[in-house]
Amino acid sequence: MDSTSTSPRRPPFPDGAAARTDIVAGLVSSTVAIPLAMAFGMFAFVPLGDEYFAYGAMAGLVSAVIAGVICVLLGDRSTRVYAPRITTTFFLGLLLFSLLHHDGAANTVANVRGTLLVFFAIILLGGLLQALFGLMRLGTLIKFAPHPVMAGFQNMAAVLLFLVQLGNVLGFEHNIRFTHVFGAMSEARPLSALVAALTFAAMWHARRMTTKMPPLLVGLGVGIVAYYLLVVVGLGDRLGPAIGPLTASAAMRAVVVDFSGLAMTESLEHSWSVILSSALALAIIASIDALLCAKLTSQPGELRAGDDRLLVRLGIANAVSAAFGGITNGINIGPSLTNRAFGGHSWLSVIANAAVVLVAATLLFPLLAYIPRAVLSAAIMVVAIQHIDPWTRQLAARLATPGTPQRGAIALDLGVSLFVSLLSIAINVVLAVFVGIALAVFLFVVRMSRSNIRKLYRCDAVRSRRYRDPSELEVLHEQGASVLVIELQGALFFGSAERLAQIVDSEAAAGTSALLLELRRVTEIDSTGARILGDLDAALAARGVKLALVLSTRTETAARLAGIFHAPDRFFPDIDRAIEWAEDELLRQAGAGSSVELPLERHPLVSGLTTDQIEILRRSLEPVAWPAGHVVFRNGDPGSSLYLVTQGRASVHLRHQDGDIRLVTFAAGAVFGELALLDRGPRSATVTADEDLRGFGLSEALFSELCREHPDLAIKLLTALGRELSVRIRYANLTIQQLET
């Protein structure tokens, strides 16, 4: 749940112990946030080389401070920590690289300043567009963006983030592109790689050593101690450099890039198309990433709302961040979870976190500049591995497992993710965003256009729950295959409805008298799909085939189809009644279905009684009769009699808010109401006469008298009732099996 809608029990400012706990949580989470902000900032500015190495670290810290403070000022009352994110940083790094090398431009000071002007303009406009998404309430819509696209960016970002660290891990004095690392191995420093390995191992296995300290802090601590121990023993010349105090001082003096003397208007006007398209792509990625991280950082069982407000806050924060030389922010998952784990429960912990990051970006930055690059890069390597998308790993494992269902769909999703990853590196990161989304939408449309038939069967083996006598069963056994049932699912629109019409045309080519379309699992049907169903009805009618629809009458689908199908008698609430309607049509055409009264001596319940016992029983029975449509009894009514049906039919229903469910239909030879006689409980269902109903009733009082005076007869009746109940249980099991399949 979004923190904006705060509980009345939560005070506007934590007091006492709660405030102290929030401050401690903010301090601890800042120790995780600071290295990550520095590393992601450096990652974004890698294309500018060593001169901007410390500036990237400073930009990451400044961005984290601005985002945290502004989000709280704009009403965020959660414990989420904001800072640069790997996905957006990856986008910005590739974007900056493409801007620097656009049209083969030289990497001169003037070109760098002009490029950074466009770069920060993109970040600023991207933030404003992100806020606009929130104001237009597009948060819910954005969450439907294809996951393979985001997974492709996240995976490639993680891989690149890992590879970019190789130069620092191997101790190179200057920044070397990872593609040139193996060609410069003669300059590598093995001791630097050893320190990085210790850092990596300590962070990876930190939970085995302690649970009271974040793994990132454990890894950095072990790595820094090992590095400076080697320096103390005189091996400093065999180690790689630290971030560097000289570049750090330069970064502190120039947080905002100096654009004086630059023709800003001309540069921006010349690049407006690049700025607009890049900002839109950045806003989309940042919005999707923020909404996903909001879900990942929510508490178990917490229902979130206010995604649009989250986009507004983050968008404004990112625009302000760009104005101060910062980069795009998002929800930082690791520090957010650490903040909560150490007791943070209000916005005060976020402010405490931002305050410590601000101190690190100002007073402590010269000290942070002494962090060894190999140590920080090794820690970031662990973070990069942890950022490999879990969804991708799961899909890859499923694809590699023999017998996995829907392997084609899995391969397609992985293919989209891989394609977006490679496209972002090989061609253009902005183009990759839009191409990836377009490709995923295309694949979605292709899948939706496939047949959405869930099940297709004929009614020679499947029957309705209405009782049929042997002569009727014989007719249905011979002619039931002429009734075709098609159960649909998913969305029914132009493509899928057209495909359905083609399948129906081939299936109903000959020997079909009725088609039953089960639409209760159809999630949506557009006007074109409804019109195609209307055309299908007309085509079937020309062949003498009747079409019936199964759906809830209270749905939008029913309202849309009602304007096309002007025959309400062909709308049914469940498939059982639709099959019954088709069976009745077959029996009517065959001239079957006459109702003849069954003598008591031929009733199955008394088949085990002698003639004398039948006459004794007859004296205890009371003749009963109900007209068609009469409710014999309702669910919950008190009851103390069972009934033997000798003529007519009655159905057993369970009522619910959308109508009722028919459990079974009784006819001549059936018994109902016996449960109230056996356990003296209320009626468990409602029984309604479908036709004029005749039979006999046996009350509890007369049955007790029968037990006293004729116990042998009573035992035989109970045995017959046991057989009847066992048959119903078997039938119920069969019904459940049909529903499951």
C-alpha cells in the first residue's frame, strides 16, 4: 500500500524510541546505499574516462540525497530508500556513449560539455515525463509493459556492470574498456586481483559470518583492510589505485557542470529529436523499474496503491537531480530492505539515510576517495550477479528441463529478452526500448490470435444432470454426438473470433444439430468479436444448427451479445442446462419423453421387499403431489420426511448470488429428502418440481413406528437407502472429476 494514505494511528513525526530506531535504521541503510550510489554513478559516466571517475561517484551520491528528500517532502511516508538504479544507469551509460560518438564526433572538451548538456536535458525531460505519466494515471497501464523487455535491459546491465569492473579488479592504473582487458594483461597487478577476490568471497558468504551487518559492508570492510595491510607492508606499488583524492576534489568543486560560454539554445535545438525520444524511453524504463521495485520492497501481505503518486514524486526528484548534475533515481532495493530490517518504520529513517549520504558527498567524500577501486568493483560484481533477473533464470531452467510444457512460449520470451539485450549494445539503447516493446506487443497479439478453445467435445458420452429413463438414454446414446460443446477462454476479438469461426465451420460440417459455446471463461469480447459470433449464428441457422451460449447474464459480455442475439431462451447460466436444452430438442424430435406413473411395487427402493412387506410399508406411506414449478422444500428448512417419486421430475438446486447450481434431477424411481430423516438436520438443498410430481412420503414418526413394529423391514429400507447414497456419491465423484478436467 502506498504510504501516502497513512494510518491515523501513525503520528506525523515519530517520537521517543521510535525516532531513535528510525535514525539507527537510516544510518545502517546508508552504509549500503553510499557504495551503491557511488558505483552506479561511476557506471553512468564510464564513457568519459578517468577524469570523470570521481565525478560519477559524486553524481550518484547527490542524486540519492535529492531523491530521498524530495520524495519525503512530496508526501512519501514509507521506508523506501531512493538512489540510482542499475537498469536506468545502464541506459544512461550507453546513452552517454552514443552521444559522445554520434557522427564520429571527437572527444574534445567542447564536445564533452555539449554532450553533457544534452545528456542532462534528457534526464530532466525524462523526469518530467515520468511525473506526467503519474499525473495522467498511467501507472497501472505501465505495469502491463512486457516483462521480457525489462528483463533484457536488466540482464545486460548486470553483465556490463560486471565486465566494466574487470579493469579495476586487475589493478590497471587507468580505466581500460573491458573489451581491451585481455590485451593489456601485462599491466595487470595480481595482488589487486587477490584483494578483489577476498572482497567478493567475504560479501558472497557474509551471511555465514554474521547477520547483524549488511553483506556489502562486510565485503568492503574485509577488502579495505586487506588492501591497506598490503600497503603497510610495502606492497602498495603492486596494487591498483583508489578512487583518487585529486579527482575527488575536482568533483567536489564542480558538482554542476560549467556550461558557461556554450551556445546552449543552439545545442539543444540541434538535438531536440534525440532529447525527446531518449527522454521518453528513459521515462518508460524508469517508471517500469520503479513500479516493479515498489512491489519487491512492499511488506508481505501489503496491498499497494498510489503507483501514480510514486511516479509523480520520482519524476520531479529526477528532474531536480538533473539540474544539480545528478542522474535518474529509483527505489534502491538493498538499502530499502536493510532500512526495514534494522527497525525503520517511518519517513524519518529515509531522511536520516539521506542526511548521512549528504555528509558522505560533502565532508567525507575526500575519505571515500581512498576506497580502493578493486575493492569497490569486487563488491559491485556481487551486486551485478544478484541483479540477474530471477524470471530469466527460472525460464532458462524450465527450458532446459525435458518435458516442460509451453517450451515454445518460454523460448519466445527468452528470445525477446536476449534480442533487446543485444540490440541495446549493438545498435542503440533508445531504439532497443521501442523495438523491444513493439516486438513484445506483436508476440502478444500473435498469441492472442491463436485458438482460445479450452475444450471441445460431443455429448454422446457427456450428459446433463437431468434424469433420463432408459428409452431416452438410448436416443441420446445414438444421437448425442450431434451436440457439439466448445469451451472458450481468454479474450475474443477479431483475430481469435475469426479463428473460432473457422474451427466451428469445419467441426459442424455435417451431423451437428446444436452448438453450445461456453463463454464463462472469456475475459473480454470486443464489438468485432461479437459481430463475428452473430455471423456464425446466422451461418449455422442456415444449416439447421442451433447455437446456444453459456455465460453469466450480469457480465459485460452478455450485455454486448444481447444486442446481437435476440433469443434469450438460448442463453444459459451453466453448461449443464445448455446440454439439457439440446437433449430435450433431440428427444422432442425423436418423440420420446412421455411420463408414466410408476407403481410402488416397481420402485427400486422396495425391490428387496416381499409382497407382504410392501403392503406393510404402503400403510405407513402418505401420497403426495406437487404441481410443476412448486418448491417442495428449500435449503435450510426443517424436514422430517423422505419422498419416493413415482411420476414427474424434480431438480435439486443450490442457490448463490448469481443464480443457482443444479446438482441433479430426480424422476420416477428416485428418493429424496432422506438426509433429514436420517440425521434430523435441516434440508441441505432446494427441491423444485419440474413437472407435475407425484409420489409417497415417509415421515420420521411413521418410520420410528416401523422400526419398532417391523425391524426387519426397517433394516431392508436402510440398506436400500445406503445403496442409493453410495450411487449418489459415485456420481458426485464423477461430476467433480469432469469439473477438474
